[in-house]
Amino acid sequence: MPSSFCTFVFLLIGAAAVSPAISQSSDPTEPMCYDWGVSREAVSVVEGQPGWLSCPLFSHPSVYNYTSSQNTGHNLFWYRVPEGHDLEQPISLSSRISKDRERLWLQPASAADAGQYICMLRNKSSCSKITMHLEVLPGGAALGDRCPPQGAVEPAQVVIPMQEDKRLHCPHLQDAAKMADGEPSVAWYHVRDGPRCDPYPFWNSDRQQVGSSLQVYVMLIQYQGIYLCTVSYLRKGRSLSFTRSINVTAVYPSILPKEPSILQPNSNQVFTVKLDTEVRLKCTGLFPYLESGTWDIWWTVDGKTVDQLADHRFSKDNRQVKYDFGDRTEESLLIIQRFQVEDLRKEYNCSVRNARGFDTRRAQLQEEASLPSVELGWGLGVTLVLMLLLFVVYHVFWLELLLLYRSWFGSDERHTDDKEYDVYISYARNSEDEHFVLSTLRSVLENQLGYSVCIFDRDSLPGGTITDETLSFVARSRRLLVVLSPGYASQGSQALLELKAGIDSMARGGHLRVILVQYKPLLRKGWVKELRRARVALTLVRWKEHKSSELTSRFWKRLRVELPVRRVSSKSEKEDAALLRLHSQNSTHSQTGLLISATKCPETMFRSVV
């Protein structure tokens, strides 16, 4: 009667997952046998190491129990279907293959043991069987240097709080002790980076082997990792061994607070939402490590969870954000599709809970202030157009704008220094350059722009030393205008002396500035050292013949930018400028014998200049 009842319960439980096939023996005296197919869990053993197969019929002790089955007259039989064969064969027990309760031991396993195994439980009135697959892995594989061959069993998981103790026991040691002729021995290893294995002792007193176990007295972070234990024993005069692994993980100490907490939203946070859009409310909770491992994080809307809401616009999305030594940070997103005005009046709460406590926090929502998009777009468009227009105007008329700025806000250097001349012109002493200087540069600068110009050949007194006179003129001028041409700055020329004097004055921090005017193109290989240095650091204004003849041309605008600021607007200022030009012309008249005439009739000379 108990046997029939157990079989009936077993059939009711198994019907939900697998429907057994009923096989009827050809012998009418034998009971029909329920075939539960092939077990989903394959068994793996390492070649050369002991291993065993446990009959899956006893995986549910409430249905089949080995002791109860023996009391009801059931016997357990093992069969094997070798790889490449179809027929099952009875297993012959030997010193290597033995049976212990519901297990079939292989001590040690060989490559030929691979295949399908059938365990059959039967008596005179009932029969049940199930098939499992055995895989024999090649031996010799190790995790790293100085490591024993790795076992086929998944590592056992052990958690140790930091600064606390724990004893590690080698898995399946007691099973090996039942089959051994004596007491098994255990060797421990710690797999480190590299990878390599550190055999016991581990060179510190925090971890000690006590008997067959490994005692961790003080858990530290560096003690994490894989620990291997190799069990060695004797059976019927044969030495056998197998290796098992334990994955040790460090977690925060147990003395720390273990109540859950809400990290986000904080008490003052306000979620800004926009109508008719998707709104995501994020809740982040911290769950300290607990052995029970039960925790939960969820949203409620007006006291109801998302699963209880009839409105399908609400959904949730949970994920793990961080895992730090057992403490886990979890995130829960409340997603609201097509957010409506009435949703603002609802109450949204985020809650967290574990075995130690509970916490909840309300989320505050406010509607996003709508901006006038059309007006804002027009404003941005007009601003961009104006910026583009200003950029184009500046790019085209930057010289004119700079001159206008200088005329309004620039300071007249005549009021801040004691210089006598605005411009000293240095040029090659040949007829073509001299004609350009006297007829063009001097005429425009003095007569049209109001500058006082110094030209050595015109303004120097006869009988003086050229070097002293040159240095004196350069020192008394605010600008040195150098007219570059193929004949300029040859070694030993006066023009080279003038250029050196101007560059030296600039280097000493004086108020003199040097301006380069390219009158004729010249080859760079013919330049002297001083001219090369000046070209790199100074402004170069190019004369383009007919294009530069007009006062409104780019040449004269760029030249005016480099020259001192000059504003001649009143009558008195015009007379002062005329007197300056008269003084410059008197120097020339003194050389040509006309100085006496200018002294006798100054009014006539003044009117001629004006």
C-alpha cells in the first residue's frame, strides 16, 4: 500500500513537467516500467579522479526515498549504454566501479566510462527508471602555475564578512571518507593573480589549516578568490584523489547598519514633467548585504503598485546599478506614457524593503514651464542673421572700422611724447625709389594726411656726419617707414643703418615703430639678416601701383592704421600742421640757398604751404 501511494504521488508531480513513457516487458510476469526519459542535468567527472552518479529518482525525497524504497522491497539497478551503442548493458561491479546506496562510484573514472547510464528502481509490482548522461573530461587541466588538476564540479560559493572569521570545509570530503580505507588527507591552495596557486601555508597567521578544514580568522579583501582543496585517500591499496573549488567572496562587516535606504529621490528633489510626453521617475535604493538576501524596491501610485493599476500607461523597469562587497544599489524606473494634467494630482511613492527594515519617500512633480517656441525661434533666427551680418561687415570693412575707432577714441601721440617727426622714410638711394618717396609718399602724408615727414636727403644739414644725423633723425621720429625694393639694405648702405637703428630702438622698448612698405617685389635669398628678422615680426604693406594710387585704396588705409592717430579738424590745428611742414621745408631751403628768402617773407611762404 505505501509503495502504491508513493508511485501515485510521484506520477502526479511529474505529470506537470514530463509525461513518462510506459514500457511493458515481454515477460507478462514483470511489471510495466515508467520511463522518465533523460535527466536534464548531465554529470561530469575528470579522467583519473574519483566520481559518482546519483540516481535522479531520489532528487525529490518526498516522492522517492532510498530507505523507504528498501523497506518496501524496491531494488536499485544500474545499466549503461556505451557511446555508439543502442542497447543497454548491465553494469558489472568491481573494485573500481561500486554501488553505495543511490550512488554509482567510479574510482577512478576513465574515458571509456562516458555514455548514458540508467538507474532503475523496481520490485515485483512496480518499476521506474530514468536516464542520465556522463561526460568524462580529460585530466591534467589546471587553473595556473603550481595548481592541482581542476575538478569537474562547479565551485561552492562562500561569503565571509570582512574582519570576521569563517571555516572552509572541502566539498564531498565526507563522501570520500566513506569509501576510503583510512582517513583522507586534504591540501589547500589559494588561486592568485597570474594565475598561480599559493599552497598552504599562505605566509600569514590570518588563515590556518585546522585538520582538514581551512580556518579564516580575519577576513580581508585580498583573501577573496578561488580556493582549491585536493582530497587524497587510499582504497583497496590504490591511491586516489580529486579536487574541489570554493569561491570566497568578501562582504562588508555584519556590525554595519543593514537597513535599506533610498538614495534618490532625495527629500528636496522635484521632478519636472512635460505634458503629453513620456515621463521617467527614477528611484535608487541601497540594500546592505544580508544572508537572507531578500529585498524589494517598488513604486506605488495612489497606494497601488504598477501591477495593480488598470491604466496601461504606467510601467516599471528595474535594474542593478552597483554591487560593492555585497551591498547592492538597485534602480526602479516608473515610466508614464503620455503624461496628463490629472497625473500631477496623484501621489507617487518609492519604497524599499529587506529583512531588517523598510523605507519610503514621496516624489514631488511640477509641470515644466512652456516657452513661446515661435517667438523664441524668431528671436534666435534674427540674432543669428545679425551675427552673420556683423561678421560679414567686419570681414569686409575691418580697416574702415578700425580707422573710425581710432579717429574717435585714439590718442594723439604729439601730446604724450617730445618727438619732432611723425614719420622717417628710409629707402634705397636710386632715382626710381626716390621719385616714389618724394612724389607719392611724402606728398600724401604731408599734404593730405597732415603728418610731419623726415627725409634725410631733404632735411639734413650740410657738413654733418651721416651716421650721427641718421641716428638723430630716427630717434626724433615716431615711425620708421622702410620702403623695400630689390636695391634696399645692401651691406654698408645708409638704408641698412636706418633699418638697424629702428629695430634697435624697438628692441629697447622705445616709442618708435617700424613699418615695412613693399614697393617692388624682391627675392628672399637677397635679404640681409636684419631684414629677415624685421619681416617676421613687423607689418608689411604692399604697394600695388595703380590699385594703390587712390587715397581710398587698401594700401593707404592699412598704412594709416600703422601711423600715429592724426585728427586735423580745427583751423588752429591746420595752422600748426602747416607750421610743422614749413619747418621741414626750411631745412631743405637752407641746403639750397632759399632759407634767406623764407626768413624775409614768412607770410608768403606760409600761404604757399597752406
